[in-house]
Amino acid sequence: MSPFSLRGLHWFQALSAGSTFVDGLPASLKVADGVLGEQPVRFIAVVADPQNRFVRARHGEVGLLEGWGLAKAVDEVIEADRATPRKRALIAIVDVPSQAYGRREEALGIHQALAAAADSYARARLAGHAVIGLLVGKAMSGAFLAHGYQANRLIALRDPGVMVHAMGKVSAARVTLRSVEELEVLAASVPPMAYDIDSYASLGLLWETLTVEQIEQPTASDLARVSDCLRQAIGDVESTGADLSSRLGATNRAASSKVRQRLREQW
């Protein structure tokens, strides 16, 4: 059994079959240009690289190489498609356990690397590229902020291994001075503290959730269903615009909406 998740890699391989792979990036980044239906797309995934020169980024974490590499992969699309009427969509396949924690990462500016990736995704979105995040595994911490969270639409596969949070359970329990068991009890009544996809969906941040037969190694029917959903998401972005307003209005984010309203009134 692999010591790290292979979900992101397997879904990238399935979705990008027959595509043109992009060279010149770290081994932990998989990037390919292809099509979904008639829509040109660029598939992007961060995957485990056991030989990564940065030890803290060997299990799929987003570190220095990954942050700057993501920014490069996205910026290339923005520049190449600047004068193109039909711009490529960006499909961010998300299976990231964390950002890379380490002294070297902090000293060399991991905050800048992750910010560069997030900035590139945001600029791509504002430049007219539909950005779709497909959550097939963990979407944790700064790694998710750098790779996926700037998407116009987020799609999650239904599985206990698909989860979104600021930190892992053990770390969250330590920070909140609780046991893991106490944290889970709290999460049952406070959706933002929970890890499961249903709780995250209740915050209005997911556009769609899908059930598949084999999340670890997608079947042909899984691939067809997810591909169709990705096409629909791209079409929805094209018809409604590039902002993130679709995330607003959820019942469990009522206070957030009030804060936004007050800020608009005062500013």
C-alpha cells in the first residue's frame, strides 16, 4: 500500500488521456493540454514525488517548487490565450494533504510561492478562463488555497477520504486544546469545524458533489460522469461570469453575508 495518496495522479491520468503533456515543470506537477468535448482545457495536478529535493514536499504537499510551478503553468495559459476568443479552461485536480512545513520552506518564502499560485489562478479567472476545482482527495490548509480554492466552481467526489479543512484533526485538536474525540463532537454541531464534504457543502462553497464507483482508480463510467460535470461547470461559468458570487447565500454563512453587507455600507 502506498504511503501517500495516488488519487490525484490517477484522476489526472484518466482525465488527460490523449492530451499533450507540458514539460519544464517539477516532477510533482502534472500538467497537460487537452479538450473536454469541444472546450480546450489545461489539466493541473500536484502529486507525490518521493525524490523531491525538499523532504517536506514528498507526499503531495504544496511546497516551494509546487507553488512557483503552479504559477508558471497558469501564467503560461493566460499569456498564450490573451488574444484567443475561446480561452482554455483550467481544471485543478485537488488531492493535497497540506502545504510543506519546514525551516527551509519558511526561510525561502513558501508564503510567496503559495501566494503566487493563488494569484495566478485568480488572474486567470478574471481574464476569462473558467477555473474548475475537482476535489478527489484531501484539500487542506494553504495547499488548497494555492491549488483549487480560487476556482469559479468547486466539484467534490463523495467519499470519506475527500475532506476540506485548515489543518488535520490532530493539529486542530492541539490548537484548540481538545482531544481528537472532543473535536469531532464539536464538528458535529459547527459545520466550519467539520471535515466531511456534506458540512463543507452546507457553507455554499461547492457547486456539485458526485458519487463514483471507484474513487481510487476511476472506472470508465466514473470518468464519463465527472467529465460531463466538468463540461457543465465550464458552461455555467461562461453563462454567469467570472466572479465567486455563486458561493454566497448559504444558510450556514448568514453571518458572513451580514459582515459583507456592513463593510459595503461603511466603505
